[in-house]
Amino acid sequence: MNRVALNVLLYVVVMAAAALLVVAAVRVLGGDPGPTALPVKGVTELDEAPRAEQERYADILESATQEATAFLNISYTDAQTAIDAVLAGATGDFKEQYAQATEALVTLLTDNKSVRKGTVLWTGVVAQDPDSATVILATTGTVSNNQTGNQPKAENYRIQMQLVSEKGRWLTSDLQFVP
């Protein structure tokens, strides 16, 4: 080894040893007791939610994800299957409005040879009680139709849903795209 390389190596070793010595001194002289157990002033441990509440959240998230997936995936070649899936998870005004718009939707899809495919990336409960919930979903997907030259064009949406519990099922009572 040449003299310059030896000097650089010795310098690195000395600096590393000095850094370790400083860390050790701070721990010993600083009286750092290490990690502390709760309770720490200003910090509280959260209790685990009751099982029924956890199951309600899971049911809400699953229902919202299924409805959004049905809503996002529709093709002019088999529009009725997608429409039926949306209606199966819908209730109230949303179900009525969607059902009334299906004929126009099928015509629009067929005329434009539209195919929309999407997935739900993230779902979160904004508010909930035993009978209703507000959910936000982030989605991604593609649409292809005559306007896109039948080439898939990326689409990303945020959707807000209102869900209500009816006969043990969470159904969508409102669906809106949000900025």
C-alpha cells in the first residue's frame, strides 16, 4: 500500500472511532434512559375498537369498493352486467337516478364504442355511525372509445359515497366525483 492510501485509511478509521466515542459519551453523560414505556406525558394509548365496530368498518369499506368497482368497469359489449352490478349495490335516489339513466348510458356507450376499466386504489371512511357512512375512494383506470382512437386513456378519480345500512347490507345512496 502506498503512503497516501495508508494515510487516508488511518484517517477514516480515526474519524469512525471518534464518532463512536462521541455517541457513547452522549449516551452515558446525557443520562439517556433509552425508550420509555407509556404513559408519557401528553401521549395516550388508544384502546382497540370493539370487534363489532371493526367489522362495521370492514363491511363499509368492502361495500364501497365493490360499488365503485362496478361503477368504474363498463363496456359497450356488455353494459347490462355492469349496470346490474351497480344497481345491486345502490339504494334510494342514487338507485332511481342511475336506473333512469341506463338507457341513455347504453346508447352513449354503444355509439362511442366505450370501454372503461378501473380499480380502487384506496378507500377511507370519513364519517360513520351504525346506520350510515361517508367514504372517499381513490381510483385509477382507463377509458377507450372513438374519441381516444380506441386507445386506452388514463383516468384517475376521487369518489365520495354515502352509504346506508339496509337489512344488514351497506348500500350506496349517493355517489359523487370530487376534485
